[in-house]
Amino acid sequence: MLSPGVQLGNRYRLDERIASGGMGDVWRGTDQVLGRTVAVKSLLPALLDEPGFAERFRGEARTMATINHPGVVDVYDFGNDQHIAFLVMEYVEGDPLSATLGRVGRLTPARTMALVAQAADALHAAHVKGIVHRDVKPGNLLVRPNGTLVLTDFGIARSDLVGQLTAAGSVLGTASYISPEQATGQVATPASDVYALGVVAYQCLAGRRPFEGDNPLDIAMRHVRETPRPLPSDIPPQVRALVERALAKDPKDRWPSAATLSGAARQLKTGLSRQARAGGQAAPISAAPASPAPGRAQVPQPPRPVTAPHSPASAHPPAVVHRPPPAHPPAAQHRPTSVAPAAAGYPRGAATVPPGYVPQPGRSHPVSRRSRSGMVFLAIMVGALVLICSGVISYQLRNFVGAATPGGASVPTMTSDALRPDGRDDLFDTAYGRMDQPRPGGDVTTTSEGRQTR
């Protein structure tokens, strides 16, 4: 009898029993070599007495260890100690979905579709490796605190002894999710896991299993013969159709694979989330959903021009008829703004009007505002220049007119034959000059001429 503190394989210490199933118990343990927490599943001692069980156990454990998927629990080790077969797996921090349903009763359709999509992804990863879970139920679906789901406790040891167990809580829980083909003794297939996941989805939405009974045999036969009760009326039709297809009696009528079920559930979850935020209807179900990438906005295309019918005898191409824009009321009409023709591709001295601009009533035209501002600035600049020039001219005239001082003293006058373009004598830039000087004591003026020397 196992109890806390027992070591298996001289390495794994059992700390606490966390679950029990039809094949054995699951313990939280410690890997004393690596110092990490692990989950140890101890199988029933009677299973080792069944012929071929040990070989199937080792082979399927090795295959499970090759599955690399975040939704499938990792397998670390397996062994046999003290006539007890055990499997060492990843320890997942989270609650079983069965515990959540026990607290809240039902889940929303969007939350249910999110969990179904994750579980179906994990099942598809196992199916690709040739592994059928055979025991999909809420107790084997662990939900982490961040909402991600991990599929655990694969039924790796197919044993006739498991089917003979009648203890309540072991086979009773499994019979509630068994597929019709399994109930009639057929071999479980990937379609059997799809059916069991459909039962889980039904329970999440309705708060109850589709079939109840007094014993496992009664429940199993109802899966074969009866139709599940309808889901509550508040379940969207698309979600109802997804679950009904997963619960089809004939495996050929179910979803073709766990991957297609996952895609349909994920598409529905996205549609339901959008509906909850903005209202509307959920996206339709398809076997291979091809919804646009999330976050990508659809850009509306401009209307295409209406073309007049083209006559075969006409040598001209079909005329393009453009619909005129709606006219504004008379009070809202604006004069068109003239824009100077462009030179070398760009207008010079003219404001650029954006293409498609339509003046709005009660608002001034942007080009008119720019023109008015430019004219005001130009007028201010011209006025400033006029005032400056007037001051300079007045100052020069005062200096020129005052040729004689107020005391009567005459100022010598100098002239030159060479003039600047502005009409003034240039006494320094010419090679030849003439000077008139008054003689002292008389009115006679003498003139001296000569060549200027450097």
C-alpha cells in the first residue's frame, strides 16, 4: 500500500495523492535527483499480472515521451518497483476542469469553445503519433491559472481488467464519456476521442452530462441507443451544431479529425468574443475555417466608373460616364479657386488645392485665406520700403541744398567732366578732372585742368 514518503525507483518520493482513476492513483512527488516536483501515476498491481501489459506499457510510454506539444503533459520516466508500475510526468499547476464545473456549474459558450479548441489541438498532436487517449473527461483536462489547458492521464495501458472494474468513481466516470463504438466492444480510434470531447463540451454548456444512469452499463447503452437532450435555449445555434456533430453516433458523421474540430471551435470563439464586444452574430461553422487574420481591417474599394455600352461598329473606346458630385445649396456655393498652371510638375506662386477638396458651407476656402494673408504682408512691406526711401532722399536733399553756411562763407565748388550714371561728379574714379576756384579779392574765377596722377 502506497503512502506519503514512499520512494519509487530509489529516486521519486511520493508526497501527496492528488487524484484516483480506473488504472491507479496520481501522486504529487519529488524527483530527488533533479530536485523538481513531478506527478507520479502508480498503476494497479493487478495490471502487472495481465499478459503483455508490461510490454505495452513501456512501448506506449516511450511513444508518449516523443509528443512535443504545450497542451500535452510531458512524460519523464517510467519503471517498476516493489511490484508497482509507475509513470513519472510533468506536474501541472492548475485545477481539473471537473473541479471548475463543480463550482460554477456551466461555462459560457465562448469559454467552452476556447477550451475545446485547446483540447482538440492536444488530441491531434497525440493522434499524429498514433496514440489514442481513450479517456477524455473533465478530470483529465487541467486548466492553468492563465487559462491554458493541458491534457493529462493518457490511457496508455489498454487492459481488459479496466473494463471489468465496477467501483463508483472509476469506470462510472469513464462510462459517461465513452463513445458508442467503445461501448459495443470495438477498438477506440481518434474519432472516439472526438466524441468524448463533444461530451465534455455538452457538459460545460448544459451543466450536466448528456446521459445519466444507475450503473456504467446503463450509461454506456444510452450512448449507443439514445439521443442527448437538447442544449439550453441560450446556446447559439452555431455552437449547438458543433457539439451535435461531435456527438454523432456514426464516427463518419463526426468531425473528420481533432484538427478540424479545433479550427471550428476557435473560429466560433473569435466570433462570440466579437459579438460580446460589439454585438452581431457569430461566425458560421466550416470544416476548414479560413477567417481573415485578426486585426486586419478591410479597406473599402472606391466605386468603379459606369461605362456606356460599346457598339461593335464604333471605332472609339467605350465612354466613361462619371456621376457628378451632389450639388450644394445655392447659399453654400463657393467660387472656384484658380490655380496657376504647373511648371515642371509644380505650381509656382500658387497654393496647391488637395485633390477631391469640396468647400464646406460656412467655412472659408484655404487658398483664399492664404492669398489674403500674402497680400496684407506685401502691402506692409511696400509701405515700409516707401518710408525708408523717403527718409533717405530727404536727408540727401538737406545736405545738398545747404551749399553755403549761414554766415555767408562760400564753399569751394568742384566739378568734373566725368559723371557717374546717377549724374554726380566722380573726383576720385576719373583720370581727368577740372577745378574752378575763386581768386582772392575779386570776382574772377580761375580754372585749372590737369591729368590726375596716382
